[in-house]
Amino acid sequence: PDLDLPDGRRLAYTLTGDPAGAPVIALHGTPGSARQLAVLAGPARDRGLALFLPDRAGYGGSSLPPDRLLTRTARRSEAGARALFAAAVRTGRTRPDAALDRFAALLAEPDARLLREHPDVRAAFLDDLRHPAPTTARDFRLFARPWDIDLACLAVPAHIWPGTEDRNVPVAHARVIAARSRLHIVDGGGHMLLSHLDQIIASVTGANSAGQGPG
């Protein structure tokens, strides 16, 4: 399903898990869409959670922001990045298995092992590769710019779960924003902490959980 937003954009989303369960929003990372979170449907259902999986702007079925001036400026400053990502997109669409294997070679061993040993996880990422988004280069440029939010204004409980072996988001990045949140460091963990779902969900729902890292 999707929603028509007041500014004319379309917000696509998926509802999965337990329809009568406690609502939880799960937001995908870059690159990709909510398709990569399809593996959470079973665990969410088993734990009584209703998952709301939105596609970020420009990904999946969600449309891009309507600010054309910003888009043109981004194109001029990201030409090289766009060329590289265009090549990656072509490979992902035409040879998804080969593209995923090359991507796995860059990951920490815990993440690469997940893609090798769990067919459902691999299938979710292959599905995402077959539906590439045109906004990845723009996202990576935004990563390098100062944030336009003040973390000191964060008023809700937040939990951050970084893995010490994560090559996508190093623990040092998590420590930067840990002052306003609780940090759960997973020793030996990678980027995809599926084996820690019970602890992560417990922190979200407020239940007691064992094996959490220092706060």
C-alpha cells in the first residue's frame, strides 16, 4: 500500500508481522528498500509485533522529494558517484548473484556468513538488487554533510546496537550519538545483528533482556 503525502509525494510501505501486535516502525538503510527487511516478518509475528516498513524517499515505491533545484545541484556535485553507482545498478539488475557475492566480500565475516548460510536473507537482498533505486549517490553525499538536527533535542528513549566488526557503520560512529541514547555494543557482531533480535526487540518494547552491552 501507499499514502499520498500533502506535498504530492507518495510514501510506499509494507505491513507485516502480527497485525494485532504492538506497532513498530523499521526503517531500511542505504542502499536498498523495505524489501531487505522481509526476513523480519516471521520473527515479528512470533514476538507479537506489527511491523510498519516504509520505503525511504526515492526507494522502492516511494517518490523523490519535489525540490528540483536541490536535485539539479546534487547531480552536478555527484557526477562521478552517479557514474559508479549506475554501473553497480546495472550489474545488480542483470547479474544479482554476482553483485551480491562481490558485496559480501566487502562485509565483515558475520554479515558475509549470514548471506551464505541463510537463504531467506540472501533472497531478500537479491530481490532488492533487482529493484535498484536512483538515489544512492545522493544518500552517500548527504552522509558526508553536517546533520541538520540537534541530537540534544532527542526526547524519546533510543537504543543503538553496533557490532564491533561492522564495516558499514563503525562503533566509533555510534559513540558520537551515544550521549542521548543507550549503547549496546555487540562484541564480534557485524552490521546485520539477526542473532540478537530477542535482545534488540526487548530494548524496544521495554522488556528485560540479557546479554546487553554497556550502557
